[in-house]
Amino acid sequence: MKNFINFHILISHSPSCLNRDDMNMQKSAVFGGERRVRVSSQSLKRAIRKSDYYRQHLGEASVRTKKLDELIAIINDRLAGRYDTDLLKKTVGLLAGKELSVEVATEGDAVAPWAIEEVAWFCEQVKRMVAQGQDEKALGKLLKNETAAMRQALASGVDIALSGRMATSGLMSELGKVDGALAVAHVLTTHSVDADIDWFTAVDDLQELGSGHLDTQEFSSGVFYRYASLNVKQLQENLGNAPREKALEIGAHLLHMLATVVPSAKQQSFAAHNLADLALVSFSDIPVSLANAFEKPVRSVNGSGFKEPSIAELHNYWQQIHTGYGLSERCGEFILGQSSVPEGITRKSTINELKTWVMNNGEG
């Protein structure tokens, strides 16, 4: 069984500014000695977690916060008042290593993901132990012995299973640490980019001359390479030893989102709602990025654009890596247009066919 699923996506974005830094400039990185436009992995992962597709196919995402008081209100709402506030406070306090006060707002040590059903499971344990007359110290000790059952309860926290969780205090630091199954690279253009500047004004309809506000915004366009790797066994473990079929189903949905979900920044101004031109998926024994296909920036030949040469470079580098390292892979690809596919890659006509191929373990 191949344990890693590698996702390689090429997606062309029309003029946009999908991810900005603290100076309101689009994020960038130097690769191969030339500057590329960058979309951070955090930005892409958040866009995926917050997407309608995620909610429809993988359920509600976890709540990421350090505001424990507001978290309790959200949990109470999501669980339709299943537990009283005192029990929720006791449970969240034990998990976070904090004593929640009525008078003072309490914050965790850092922003952390909280799965609602996971908290509900801990509430049940605390409720049971309190009924048995256990004090808080005993509660912590007894809960440590519930690790296996708690892991099973994690089956509802898909994005925690994918992205992991690191906690520094409370019972969560001992019971809730999760090694993420999904690795996502920062997205880079396959070519160097010279940014453009949009000089814009906000016209005041009640002002006779000039404008009410003026400013500038950096933007650009380009072909972007997205890469992610899914550790199937780690995902199964994180989901309470779920069957491989469940992990592969999640992998198929990840493929769809990596090919279609776009960060929302400045989209009301640029509307760069572009879908992937190419999606290459491989089942492999190791995670393998193909980013070095673009270490030498792709050049446009005779005004032909960057998409076709980017596809050619990706295929060429895949062939070199696949052959040079003797990789045992099962590869499938969906690609728009008439571009040929190298021998060793199974071509699929639609993204849905490629998703089905993933769910079938890269066979068929």
C-alpha cells in the first residue's frame, strides 16, 4: 500500500492580490534567484477549511481561538444547550489549563483548534467523574487513561487530523497533541513576476471635486504551483484508526479543494475565481514535491504565455524524478486542453474521474 498521496496543481490566476503582508503588499519569495508571487500555506489552508465544499463534504471545521469564554458560548450554541455552562467551563478549563472566571475574560496560551464533538466527549467524562465524587486532580489522572477512547472521539475533527494540534498547557498538552497528516507548501508562481500598482480612488458622491480617498494596491497575475502531501496512515490514526477507504475519500475531497478553492483576499476588486489547469496526483512511498521543476523560472516563448511551458516543465521534471530515483508510483492526471501526458501517468477526462481514481486507491 502506498502511504503518501502527492497533489501537484497548476492554476493560472488573472490579475489579483490573493495574499498580503503587513505592508499591504502581495506576499512573495525568491526562488531560483528571481522573485515569485507567493500565497502562504496558512492562507490556502484557511480558505479550504472555510469553504462551502469543506462544510458540505467534511463537516463543520474546528473553532480556532484562544478566547475561551467566547468559545464556550459557541460550543453551547452548537450543542444546543446539551451541557450547562458550569460543566463546559470546568471541562474547557481542564483542557486549556486555565481557571475560567465569571468576572474576567480568560484566554488560552495560543490560538488552538477546538473540535466541538471532542469537547462534548470530554464533557461526558467530566460529568461521569464528578458524579463519582472525583476531585479535579483525580479528573486529570483518570482522563489520561482515556486516551484510546478520546482518539476515537477525534473522528469528527477532520481539520485537526489533517493540520495537527500543538498544545502547551492543560490536559490538551498531554492528551490532545496531534501530528498533522497533511503537509501544504507555500504556493509560488512558476515564473518571475513584476508587480503592477493600481492607483485607485473612492469617489465621494457628495463632494463636487476630487475624491474622498485615494491609495495604491499592488497586484499581478501568473501561473501558480500548489503542492500538498497526505500521509494516509497518519490520517487514519488521527481519525481513531479509521479505515483506509475513509482516508482516501478525504484525499479525493482535498484534491477537489486544492484544484478549486481560492483565497478570498481582494476578490471583490479582482474576481480571480480561476480553476486549476492541471491536477496531477501520485500514490507514492514518500512525499515528493515537484517545485524544482520551476527553480529555473519558466519563460514565455513568442508571447505564448506561461501555462503551456509550465505544464511541459512539470511533466519533464516528473519524468526525471520518477526515472532517476526509480520511484514506484501510481499517477493520475486531469488536464485542460490538448497537452499530452507522459507515459506512466493515467489521464482522466474530468476532475470527478480523478477523484474517483483517488478513492479507488489509484487504480482503474
